[in-house]
Amino acid sequence: MSKEVLKTRTVRVGGSVLIGSDHPIVVQTMCNTHTADVAATVAQCRRLAEAGSQLIRITVPSLSDVKALEQIHATLRSEGIDVPLVADIHFSAEIAMAVVPVVEKIRINPGNFHPDHEKARSLFGQFLQKCKQYDRAIRIGLNHGSLGKYIVEKYGNTPQAMALAAMEWVQMCIDAEFYNVVVSLKASNTVVMVQAYRELARLMKENGVVFPLHVGVTEAGNGNSGRIKSCVAISTLLGEGIGNTIRVSLTEDPANEIPVAQYLAHRYSDAPAALLSGREASILKAACDWGAPLLNHEVDDIPLEDAYLKDEILQACRRRFYKPEYIACPGCGRTLYDLENTFNKVKEHTSQFKDVVIAVMGCIVNGPGEMADADYGYVGEGAGKVTLYRKKEPVLRHIPEDEAVERLVELIRKDRED
Ligand code: SF4
């Protein structure tokens, strides 16, 4: 179905996974267990590998988790499970350096290596040398909500800014002659996400070196809404030949992400087909069929008889809003509460506020930054406490978890009365 596939370099992850060029689209997901809980993380990796995840990402929030990551890796290999592991690193060049000898791929946002941009560049240069030495792959992952002060001040907070920001790190990789690089520019807003990837693809093409792209909608939420939001945006890009590996982020069991990602990978490449129920397949098909025409403003309405599905697809493409817009992270080893149930509870109690964007985020480290343009945010602090945000400002801190949804509803209601 691709019009023209973007020709990229090929990235090798471990001994078995090839991303980019003419290789089938690679499907991946991420653990949501606590990394320090080695047994739980190994058990989840086993399930994810069986479900068909070709790469598995694991968060490494502290240096002490590096040891756990080593044990997880060794246990999986001793069981004959050879799915490459990807360490997910935020804000710490030290942890990024420490995981290089341990796993096959490392996801970083180099701009967050240090608040001083020149120091961040220098640390990234050292990191690349170490990755070269160990023959690792990396993902440069910039998200719309967490571009960093330097980037926002220099380029703004637009899809173009995201692409330009990524190009700085892309160029550093080229200068260091390190080519085992994948890039991602995720956003929860499908319009922003599609524009950012298109712009990055254009800039890399113009620059002469095109790295493979990891495509995904971040904080897509759960249920049909999360699946539809992911499908409209990812399919739009895959239909243009942009995207070599995908993650469908859902605030659910990560194994549920795999069949949706496999559906997309199979639709746009020679990847294996997904096992889906008839209803699920028809929802994904409709989202993929109508995503591009709506996002590209080629049509203003869609001829679907199923009113619910029509509403969901139109909202996912940001063409018509029939309910609040929800953003929820998928959760990971940093998540400090029951994210999935809390998210469902928030949705249940806020459905009357049609024109707001509400975010539910698993941790206080990345949650506030990643909420991007949410009007309100529910962010877990840990130890049974929650902080509520209005835009990017924390307005109610340390609220006991069992009161937090009610306080969020009060906050929104009060703002609307003022
Ligand atoms: S915001 Fe969610 S997915 Fe992101 S690091 Fe925090 S808990 Fe993990």
C-alpha cells in the first residue's frame, strides 16, 4: 500500500533483528514491571516474546537497576529467549553509559543528559563512542512534551522544532561515524506526531543519511480509543513509507499492544499477520482506512454506519471532539500506582467535560513533562500520593490517592464556574 518507501539505512540490534531498508516492520513493546523485580520482569518478557514482540524495552530508573537488568538479560538468554532488550534511559548519561555493556539497544533523549546543552553534547559524544565499542544500537527518542528548555527556546515547541532538535543529534552520530541509530519523535497529538515524522524524514533525506524511524503515538490511552488513535497516525505514516519499527502504546497489559502492532506491520510490510477477533480487526481496519484522508483533510466526514466508531476515528484525527481528550502513559517500571484502573476511573468521572484534555501519568519524573498540551494532569508521586496539575503547573500536591479523582473533578468544575 506504500506510495514510496523512504529508503533508510539498516540498523542491526543484537544478532537477529534488522530495522529499516526493505526489512519488514519490526514490532516492539515495553515492560511495565518494576525492573528491580527481576522475576516479574523476566516473566513479563517471556510472555511478550511469546506474543511476538521482536524487541522489549525495560526502564532503568537508577544505577542500582543496572544489576537487575543484567540478571534479566542473563536469565532470558539462559532460557533460549534471544529477543534483544532495549534499556530506556531518562535524564542520566551515567546510567546510559552503564547499560551499554548489558543490553543490545539503548533509548535515550540526549538533550536530557545535562541541563547545559554543550555538556549534554559532550556526554552524548562519549556515549556514542562506548556504543561503537560494544557494537550497540541506539534510539534517539524525543517526545513532544519533553523537548527541553534549550530546544524550546531555540526552535519553539512545534513539529518542525522536534525534527530540527533531532537533526542535531542525528548529525552528531554521522560525524562520529556511528550508524546503528533509530530515531523517534512521538507525540500524543496525532496531527503533531504525523507532521514531526514527515519533517524529520524530509530533513534526513535532504541531509543524505536516513536512519530508520521508530513510529508511535505516545500516551495514546487504552481500549478502542488508544488503538484507534495509534492506528490513524501510524498508518498514515506507514502508508507514506515512513516507519520501520512501531510501538502501539496502550495503558493496558503490554502484551495487548502486540496484535495491534502486528496488524499495522502486516498491512504495510511483509511482517507476519496478527491474530485478531473480527470486531477488533474491523475497528483497526476502519481506523487505518480513514486515518490518512482525515488527517490530510482530504475528507471532512466518513461514511461509517457505526456511530461510535465514526466518533472515535474523527476524534483520534482531531477533526471533531465528542468527549474529553485523554492522554495516559502506558506505564513502566517507574509507575507508582494502579495506572490502568485509575485511568478508567478518571474517564468514568470526567466524561461530562467535553472540551478538555486530561492526562493520567504514571510517575512524577517524566509525567509532567510528557503531558504536553493537557489542560489537567493526574500524576502519581508514589507512596499513595498524587499531584494534580493545571496545564504545566502543580496546583494540588500530596493528595491521598483515594481522594484524587474526586479532587480532580472538583478542580475542573471550579475552573469552569470561574
Ligand atoms: S510517564 Fe509513565 S511511561 Fe513515562 S516514565 Fe513515567 S511511568 Fe513510565
